Amino acid sequence: VWFRIFLRKFRVKAQESNMKRRQCRGEVTAYLSLIFLLLIIFVAGLMESASIQMAKNYRRADMNRAMECMFAEYQKELLEEYEIFAIDGSYETGQYSEENLTDRLEFYGAGNMKHKIERIQFLTDHGCSLFYDQVAAYMEDWYGIDAMEELVGQTPQWGHQEEKGEGYFEEERKQNEELEILLGEQQGELPSENNPIEHVGNLKQSPVLKLVMPKERQVSEKAIALQETPEFRTLNQGYGEFSDVAEETGTLSVLLFGEYLLEHFTAYTDEERSGALEYELEYILAGKGSDQENLEHVVNKLMLIRYVPNYAYLQTNAEKKAEAKALALTLCSLLAVPAITEAAAQVILLSWAYGETVMDLRSLLGGSRVPLVKDDMSWQLSLSSLMSLGTEEDVNEGKDTTGGMDYRDYLRMLLFLEGKEARGLRALGMIEQNLRKKSGLTWFKVDLCVGRMELWTECRLRREIQYRFPTYYGYQ
């Protein structure tokens, strides 16, 4: 009996145990089913996300390819002649519109998308900054920064020369006025014979080119219409800032830009000239409509720069000061007033410095070299020869000084001192005129040349999923 009772209890417990095991197995099955379902959902989500991202990548790739293809249509002559990358935004029509650019994007595979130009920059925008950036990058790659280090050290002296030049001409005016007042008080005047003051005063009334031009050379008669140049016409303008990709400018960039101008544009002393103007560098400095006006402006600037060291040298040379004072005593012998003699001596020195400056300019325009600072060996004009300057007896064309600076060296100085925006616009204007005349690009305008652009593009991926993204491209 007890054995039967025990066996019955054992069977009951076994049945209970089997039921618990079946219940546990059901719970595990349900749990694993849920886990499997979540795993399938996760994998499906990953596949969907990857699929959407792949679609985005395809759209971006299409847009990047279209942008690169469009910017590969750069103006060939502009690059070959002047090392500048830009696309003609008018596409040889002379009229710019944004549809010109978006149509090219669609042509190169960016169709079925909505494009909006967020920012765009032309060669003439923001003080020609894009033009400057490309020139600086090209010159750094071509010449290297080390080649400019010596010039960087000279730039403070160049600026000092220009500032002092204006002061010396003002001093000359005051000295002449003082002499006139003293002569008026004594009711006298200086004799006309052998009087360099009066002679130089008459020379200053004549055209400066007549005094300094080599006798065998003729001034070019070429001219352009200024109202058609970028400096004077209303320019097409871009919009948006590119400060995040623009290069910083400094003394080195200004020097590199000057070297670029010297390399790509002609000057008076060059033999081969075939552009719209013959004196292109002079135009960039002066901005006048004719070669003659531009050359005259540059000669007057050089007169200012050369006058400073010439007068400074006379002030430090005791022998030449004594010679000027002796001539002043001769001229003022009838007046016998020491103050007039001293004033006359100073004006004679100023006149002598002007005459020496004329000789320096003759040397430069003749292809010779003139040092920035004079000494006894490089001084050209004697006081006795000053009276024959500008007369039929004047046959001196100026001498060449070893180690001096030639005409282009002085133009380098003037280009550095000229305003940045003016130089850029005039250089682009000269490029425009030359490409129209020499290459036959009659429609070409620099203010329609695109160098940087950023667009926002909106497209539909699938199931009404919209994707919006930016694309930037710029010549560096």
C-alpha cells in the first residue's frame, strides 16, 4: 500500500514537472520569436537607411560630376595668355543669366533637380579678390616665396620715397615764394643771363615728355574708349561671401601681383607690343585712355620719386652746395642781401635736382639703369650743363649706372604703391581688351567670368522623400 502511494505521488510530480518544462519551452519560443522579429526589423531598417544613403550619394555624385564638367569649360584663351581660370557666364553671348549655368548642369546629368545659386563670385567682385587669389597662387607656385624676400625688405623704402617726394615739391614751392618775397622787398630781380632758376622754371612749363623722350623714339598714338572698360562701366556683380575659401593678402601677395603684371603686360621699353595699348603697364598705373597720357602720368610719378634722392644728395654734398652758393652770389651781387643769396642758393639746388631728375628719366626711358640713391660716380648733370638742358645744344641722353635700377624696376615700385583695387580692375580691363582684339573674343567681359559658385540642390529620392544638399566649386 505504501509503495502504491509513493508511486502515485511520484507520477503526479513527474506530470507536474513535464507541464512546467512544456510551459518553459513555450516561453523561450515566444521570446526567441520576438528577438528574431526585432532582428529582422533592425536589418530591414539598416537596408532601408543604406538604400536612402546610396540614393543620396548618387545624387551628390551626379551633382559633383556636373559641376566639375561645367567648370571644365573654362575660357581657354584666358588661361593660355594670362594663367587665369574662369568660365564665361554668358557662353559667348555677352549676356549673363543664371539659366546659362543651370542649363549646363542639366546637360551634364544634374537634371530632375531644383538648383538655387546660393553664392557666386566673378573676377571683378570684392575688389577683384578672386583675380588676386589666383594670381598669388600661380606666382607662388612659379617663383616661390623665397624669391620675393629681398623685395619685401625694400618696400618700406619705396613708400618712404613717395611720401618724401610730395614734401620736397612743397618745399620747392615755399623756397620760390620766399625768394620772390625777399626780391620784392628789395624791389629787385635776378638777372636772366646764366640764371638756372629762370631756365628750369621755363622747362617746367613745357611738356615733360618733350624733355625726357629719346630723340629717335616716337610716342604711341593708340587709345581705347574708357567708358567700355571695367573701371568705368556698370559691372555685373555676384553675391554671397567667400571668406571661408579666400586667401589672406599681405605685402607678399601685393609683390607677387606686381611680378605677375610685369610678366604678362608690356611697357614703354619693351620691343614687342601688339595689344590694344602698347604701354599696358603704364595704363594699369594711370588708367588713362591713350598711351601718351599713360606714359606722361608714369613719367611724372617717376619724376616725383627720383627728385627726392637727387635733392637729398645735393644737400649732403658740400662741394656742390658751395658751387650753388657761388652762383647765387654772382646772381645777387647787385642786391648785396645775405638772406636773398641764401634763398637763391637753395632754389638753385632745387632746380639742379630737377635737372638731374630729367637726366635720370632720359636714362630710364632709353633702357639704362639709375640707382635709387645717388653718389659722386652716378651723378650726371653739372651745374654749368643745367643751362643747356632742353635747348638745341642738349645732346645728353643719360648714362647707364652699373648696379642701378632699370625702367621696369621702377615700375615694380610704382605698382606696389598703386591702390590694389585700381590695379586689379585695370589689369582685367587690359586682359579684356586684348582678348577682344588679339583673340577675336568680341563678346568677352571679365565681369561675366565665374570663378567660384555654391548651389543648393533639392531632389526627390523615392516615396516622396526630399533631399536638399549644397555643392561648392571654385578654382584654387
